[in-house]
Amino acid sequence: MVSLSDSTPALPGGKGFAALAFGLAAIMAVVLTSGMDGATLLATLSRLPPWAYAPITLLQVTMVCLAAWKWRRMLRDLSGGAYRLPLRSAVAATTLGTLAGQAMPIQIVTPAVRTVWARRSAIPVGPALASSLFEQVFDLLALAGLVLTLLLTAGTGAAPAGIAALAIAVSLTLTILIRPLLRLAGQMAHPVLPGLSQGMTKAASMPLGGLSAQMAISLLRIAIISVLTVGVLTLLAPGVDPRPLILALPLLQLASAFPLVPAGLGLVEAGWSGLLVAQGIDPGAAVATAVALRIVTTGPFLVVAPLMILIGARGVQR
């Protein structure tokens, strides 16, 4: 469990590994019921040109750096400027949390890892943990805004530019509404978690510019994820219509954002497979594409993550 006390928070233990086991069982069930075999998976992976791994890696690193910037900015704003973390240290902590999030629920393990890392820079547990938790709230709000927009425009034939403009408007509205919601949540949490209540109250008093910056970066990260995911899928499954994939992406991201299984393991693959089958792709090939997407988008990050962590660790030592 994660605590907002002054003691170092514990990383997810048995529950985290139970979630991993559930996710692995889910993806195995998808694979076995589809009839996918190793040859189909290898053939699918071979469709991705070698040059594609460079932009994939760059986009993955960019997303981690943006998340680190959001946490660093939130830490500064929540503490009134009292606590500032070097950017490369924030990147290293976020990288380590993301890496652990491939095996444990990322929404839980990343704040815990970040908090432990921040102690190396003499930052107390309360501000480090609260800022990490609140930083993730804006990702959820941005996803919720996109999902709400898709529901409002479903069947209207709205142009993509109009949908994007409405999504931004909805997200900004949610950003404004988060201040009274945080105050209400802080009052409700005070009897049980006074530390969390205090953090929520401080977050509610943040300048609107800081809140808007958090939302803007969250939307940018979602845009990068969309380009990366749909781009890779169109390379792995030539001829697939990208429009249904783009529309379904926020729903799948929102489903995987909750700490049920690590990184939506199995659930996301089932979603992508269903969308591909709906376009006439053979079930075995559809599942192979979904699994290949996981491998292709995760593998490059696993390669560069140790270097990102090492650079941040050397910065702290100095």
C-alpha cells in the first residue's frame, strides 16, 4: 500500500504480482482462443521496417520526459517552490517507475518509486507522493475528456478537426472544474488521510496556468501515444483503416489506466484484436498484430531505460 505519511512508501507486493498473473492469464487466453502461432507472430513482426525503431524509441523517451516534467512542475507548485527536483533526476525516477509498471500496476508503483527516489534529494515523502499522484490525475482527466467528446460526437459525422477542438474544450472545462472537486475531495479525505487532504487543498489553490500546463502536457502525451500506436498498427497490418483505431484508442487507454493489470496487459490486446477482426482480419493474425504491438512499443524502451536511469543516478550522486 502507498502511504502519505513521513515513512518511505512500500512498493506493491503480493497484489501487484497478482495483477501481473491476471494480466498474463488474460493475454494467454486471448492467444489460445485465437489460434495464433509463433510463425504468424514472427511474420507480423517482420513487417515493421528496421528504421521504424528509431522514431518509436524517440517517442517513448519523449513521453517519459514529458511525464517527468509534469511531476517536477507539480512538485514545485504544490510546495510553493520549496522543493525542486533536477529534471534528469525526475526523468530517471519516472523511467524506473515506468519500467516497474510493466510488471506491476503503473499508477501505484510509479508514485512509490518516484517518492523513494526523491528522498535521495532530501524531498519529504508527503510532497513527493502527493505531487506524483496528482500529476497522474490530469492524464485521466484528459482521457475522460476525449472519451466524453467521442460519445458526444458519435454518429454525427463530425470532422476530425471539429472533434479535436471539442476535445480540447472539454478537457479545459474539466481542468477548471478540478479545483472545486479537489477542495471537496480534500474535505472528505481529511478524517482518514489528513496528509492527502492537505495535498488536495494545496492543489486546488494552484494557479490556473499551472493546472492548464498539466492538462496541455497530458493532451500532448496522448497525441504522441496515438501517433505511435496507430502508426505501428498500420505498419503491422497493412491496409487496415486507422479511423476506428483512433476513435477506440482513448477508450482502451482509459481502461488500461486503472490499476487492474500492469499496462492493461491482456485487456488492451483483446481490444485491439476485436477491432482488427471487425475489419475482416483473421483472428489469429489480429491477435498476432496486437501482441506484436506490445513487443514493438515496449522493447525499445526496455533497451534505453537503463541508460536514462544511470544518467539520473549520476546526477544525484554529484
